[in-house]
Amino acid sequence: MTTGLAHADLTPRVGSVVETDLPTLLGGEHAAELRALLEERSVVAIRGIEVDDAQQVDIARTLGDVESSVVGEIYKVTFDREHNPVGASINRATFFWHIDRTDLDVPTFASMLSAKVLTPSGGQTEFVNTYAAYEDLPDDEKERLDDVRVVHCMETAFLEAFPDPSEKQLAAWKHMPVKTHPLVWHHRSGRNSLVLSNSARSVVGMDDDEGRELLGRLLAWATQPKFVYVHEWEINDLVIWNNTGAMHRVRAYDPDYGRRLHRTTLIGDEPFDTSQDNDDRQG
Ligand SMILES: [Fe+2]
């Protein structure tokens, strides 16, 4: 598939490591190959690339449109309130498997992280290739899941991370959007992936126990080691993941240590529910 860009598999099913340098990344000459790798392998890791924030954003721009409307072009992933006064208080939710922005109809396409401060233990980021997890399901299960729809709400995600919330937290979460997404994402490419996330609250047409059982069983399936890449961070790592074909979480780490990664996010253009595309075309 890729020709000019040196890359190797990190695991058989998920993740590629790319050999390149800063001027090449900034020049964007391999952008199409990087996007193709993201599509196929869900995660691309690049080692030994020291970037400042402006360079990180410039690299991201070679791959797509940078999201800046919510938190700016650089979001600091950290518990350190000096660096992230608002987000630090909810950072614990990243310890649980999720797809970013299930509160939207069209989620973000991809995100890029650079490591600035790391912890001596914990803090590895784990990624599931949700295409591979779907593809390995038995055919009869694929058929059963094809039309299943799942209700997502960030309140559910936050309740998992903060099981003993304050009244103030509960009141804030109650107003977060509730979305219903297909369990199987029928991508425009013709490939399918699983939409699983800590925001999944219930399954349409199933009672709570039945829905929880299905979602729990699929989460256990998708997070089998064969579908997971665990990134052991080093300073000057740059990691990009395809949010439309991956779930991710971070392994727990000491929140007082000041771990900090800088994130740049690319705007998505594919809705979870691509049947709306068809409706549009037919209309
Ligand atoms: Fe995330």
C-alpha cells in the first residue's frame, strides 16, 4: 500500500511505527500514506520527533483540518491544573475505553499526541483496532449486530470514572447530549468497525441487563490482546490515532506527577450513522 514511507507493524493487527524526520513531516509529502496507514492500522507512532506546539499543529494540518473551536489547536492532557484548569478535573475519564466525541453525530477523525512530561510508571496509552475486532466476529454475530443501536451519553462515561459524584457534577452531566449511534459503523469505504465506548448507556430495544451484558461482552471481545496496541511513551514520541477506527484509554498513573501530553485533533467528516448519507443521496 505505502511505498515511499518506511514503516513496520507494531503488532500483527494494530499500530505501525513510521521512520521519518521533522522536515519531512512538516513538508507533508507522505500525508496521503500516513492517512492510509491510519485507515488500515488505526495507530501510527513516530519516535524521536521533537516538536513545539506550532510544529505539531503544522504537521496535523498536512493530514486534515485542525479542530480549534472547543479547546484551541493544542489541548494539554494532564491532571496539572496550571496547564489545564478545566480539563484536569475530568481527565480521569480517559482511564476507560472510549471513542472521542460520541456526543456528536460526526466525531473527530483523528488525534495526535506528543509527550512532554511522563510518569515513571503507568500512563501507557492503549488502542484497539475496532475494524479488526469487528472483522473477527463470527458471521452469525455480525448479522445479529448489524442493526443494533446504542444510546450514548457522557453522563454514563463520567459516572464510570467518578462513581461517587457530587450534586454539582451530577447536575452538570445531566445536561450533556444523548445520542443514539449504530453499534456497527458501516463506513463509506465499505469496511465496518465496532462503536464501543464508556459513553454507551443502553441498547435500543433491550432491557438494561440485556444491554449491559451485550456491551460488556463486546468490550471484552474487542479488548483481547490481539486487537490492542500498548504505547509505552518516551519523550519526543508523536502518536496519531484514527478515532473512527480505534478505541483508546490510558493506563492509570499518579495524577500528582504532572504527566502532560499535548493533543491536536483533526475534524471528522464521516457520521457514525452513514445511512443518513444514503438518505441524503436519495433525497
Ligand atoms: Fe480520548
